[in-house]
Amino acid sequence: MHIRTDHPVLLQTDFTDLELYASGKVRDVYRVDNERLLFVATDRISAFDYVLASGIPHKGRVLTQISLFWFNFLKSVTQNHLITANVSEYPPHLEKYRDDLWGRSMLVMKADMITIECVVRGYISGSAWKEYKQSGAVCGIQLPAGLKESDKLPEPIFTPATKAASGHDENISFEEMTKRAGPELSRKLRSLSLEIYTKAAEYAAGRGIIIADTKFEFGNTPKGLVLGDEVLTPDSSRFWPAEKYQPGRAQDSYDKQYVRDYLEEIRWNKQPPAPALPTEVAARTSEKYTEAYRLLTGRNLDLS
């Protein structure tokens, strides 16, 4: 797929009469009222914990549309925080922002988010691979000896993480999770996360994508426990093309590894200010994101 490099990239949202509730590396969240929030996914991209000076065309739309696909796909397994993503159904005072909100926003229930990320790994890669090489275990879970990088695990494992003060994800054991969140909730989140991952990974495998690992976030609402934020996107997961999968090395991916590799090539010192990306690197990254959407949903992303 050819990606237009002249397409406007949304790096900042500027809804001056709305109350900014939170701003992350990619998403800006606005308070609509006491019960509802507006999630807006920008085209910002981060690497090595810094937001880069340039964005990725269509990235916010891809992340939003993939999340919407999975929310619908998983509705028999878990409730989620989505109210609607149809801009025509938003409150009237948001109408003037229709063009900026179209395709990249969600109106959601406000949730009391659980401050632990629910990570599920079906393959050994990333920080899990580093930990395994040192100890033979991941988050306190002993794994078989002799695993190679990117090997499929005998069964998916639940490896929770929490945010450290620096903003890095910090892997913790399930025992540590139970101390922080309580045993009953911890067991429920582990069971639900493994069920979601298994259902999604089986579906994606039939579409030519390996979901190596992913992270979920949950929150409490008047409806009960819900799946929130984004779900099973290239930003929150490792998506590998099945046809190129080869254990024993790092894998080609549909996520931002292409950007990380470029930043390593130019020997960026990983200190601010973060560099901008060449047009061709941004365009190639956009192609990877939109290709993941097409494979998962069977549809081309509406880029109008």
C-alpha cells in the first residue's frame, strides 16, 4: 500500500473549550462530563520513552480502528469502556471538532483504572527474553531450559507490570501483584487476560499475524470491571508476520520496531530532544500500521 506523505499529521489536539483530563505519549483525554471521557489518538510516536519530533501518518486512526475492532470481537468475553466512536452521536458541543475527531476518537465511560498492566506473553521476546537469559524465569515463572529468542512458549504466561517513577514499565511477579491489587482481583485479571489473549491470538493466526505478546488495562465503572484504553494494537502488542517467523532471532514486526531500528542506526543517544524522522521512515512505518489493520479486519483503512 502506498501511503501519502503529504497527508496532515496530528501531533497536538487543541480543543480550547474542553477540559484536558490526561495527556499521554499518544492519546489526549478530555473530560466530557462526570461520567464520560473523550479519547483522541494523535499521530505521535514514542521510542525509548521519548515522543519523537515528527509523527506517523494515520497512526491515530489505525490505533483507534483496531481497538474498536477488538472491542467488538471480544464483547462476548469482557465488557469495555466504549460508549460510541460515531462522531454524529457525540454531545453537540463536540460537533465543531468533527474533522479532527473523525476516525481517531472514542467517547468512553470514565473508569477507575487499575494501576497494573496485564501483560500476556505467548512468545519470548523483549524484556522477557533478557530476563530469561539471566535467570531462566520471567516474572517469577520458571520456563523450560534451552528456549531461543522468539520461541513460542508451551502456553501463554501472565506477567504483570507496573509503572515505575521514571515512566518505564516494571515487570513484577504475580505474588507482588496480589499484594498491590488483592488476591481475588489479581486472579480475575489473570484469568481474563489469558482468555482474551488466547481468543485474539487464535483469530490473528488465521489472518497471518502472530501476536507475540500484549498488554491490557482494566478499570472499574458502574457497569463493573471493563477493558479500557487501547487493546491489541501495534503500540500495545508485538505483531509478527507469520510467513517470516523464524525462532532464534528478533522478528520482523508490524509495530514501531522499524522506528527503533532507525534510531539505533543513527546512534541517537536517547536523550532529549528526540529527533524527527525522515519522510521515508515515517511513510514505511505508516504502511506497517495500516497493513496490520488490513490483515486483521479484512478491510482497507478509510483514509479520506
